[in-house]
Amino acid sequence: MQATLGQRAWRGLYSLLARLALPFSMFYLVWRGMRLQPYLDRWSERFALYREPGPDSCLWLHAVSVGEVNAAAPLLAALRRRHPGRTFLITTTTPTGSARARALWGDDVHHA
């Protein structure tokens, strides 16, 4: 299905705004990192630059911070029981969420 002219215009506007916002986003990340060191530790992952290659076929859960990681724990446990041979990836956006994911699953689950 081909995008209509209106859809292409909105997509173009969205792309333009995202590019214009990039310097402000980077400034915010640097500023936040100067205040909280853990924000700088995994800064490259925010731009999809990972330390290790990600799993090719995995089940991926995204949890923003500690509360969502805790809420995802029973779901991930059920999925791991149901799919024992499967690789799992959990992504978080805060250092505290990342620390909680590592505390819950260690190296048993990929994390970014």
C-alpha cells in the first residue's frame, strides 16, 4: 500500500522536527549525564550503538524504569516458562531501570 500525499507530508514534517530536536536532545543527555554518571555509562545505546550484537530472533520487552521492570517481571517469567529455548531482550531508558533488570535477571536475559 502506497502512502498518500498527506501521509508523506506528515512523515516529512515529523522527520524534520526530529532532526531539529536532535541537538537539544543531545544537550539534555550530556547535561543529565553530568549530574548523574550512570546516564553517561550507556549513552551510546540511546543512539543504537551497542557493545555486543543483539539477538537476531528474540522476544523483546521494553520497560522504561524500575516500576515497569518490576511489573514486567511476572510476564517475563511466564514467557520464559512458555518458550524455554527463546532469547529475551529487555530494554530500559533509565539507569535505575537498567540496574533493576540486571538485579532480576543478570546475564540470563539480554539488556540494552
